[in-house]
Amino acid sequence: MKKSIYLTLTLMVAMAVASCGSSKKGESNVHGTVTTQSAAEFRETIGQRDMILIDVRTPKEYSEGHIAGAQNIDVKASDFAERIKDIKGRVAVYCRGGKRSLAAAEQLSNQGCTVYNLKGGIMEWQSAGYSTTTE
């Protein structure tokens, strides 16, 4: 009997731990999903039709170089939630190193978007040899 109770409690704790934490590749969130991708996967994803590409860095960082076609919505800005509230569908996000974009991805996912996050951010993108623009 003790073994049965212990096993049940262990399984319940394991399931609870598995459902917590940050999103990883393909992990479902409350409403949408967040998939973290390598630079090569992300490049392929952003080339797909109906994909919204968002650079969540500061305007200064964005002006120093960004992925072509990205719109800049600073995740740290006080109006970030207001600026993303009408975004729907499939969204690709990135920042400098991947941390801020994951926070933005979670917010977008919570409003029902399917989100792709660039692992390692623009630093990884550039390390992989992919270009950026200042236009």
C-alpha cells in the first residue's frame, strides 16, 4: 500500500514539474505554442507565407542591424502589450540572445499565436552567416 501511494505521489510530482518552466521546441502553452529554433530552422520559417517577423530589441539595437522584413516592437517598452494585442496567427520573434524574445513569445502564445523563437537571437543568426540590414 505504501509503495502504491509513494508511486502515485511521485508520478503526480513528475507531471507537475514537466508542465512548468519555459517553452521549448513545440511545447504547447495555454492557447498557442512556442517553438524555439536554430538559425537555419528560423531562416526557413520566416520565409513562409503569412509569417509575421518581430524584432523585440530596443529601437537602438534594431537600427544597428536587423533581419530584413522585421518590425521592431520593444518587449521592454511600457506599451508592448498594447502594440501586440491585435497580432494573430504565426509569428517569428528574436532579440539579441534569445531571452527577451522568449518572454515576448510567451505573451504572444498566450493570446493564441503560434510563435517561433530564434535560439541564441541575432547573435546566433549572424554567427551562422546570415545577413542583417540597417534599412
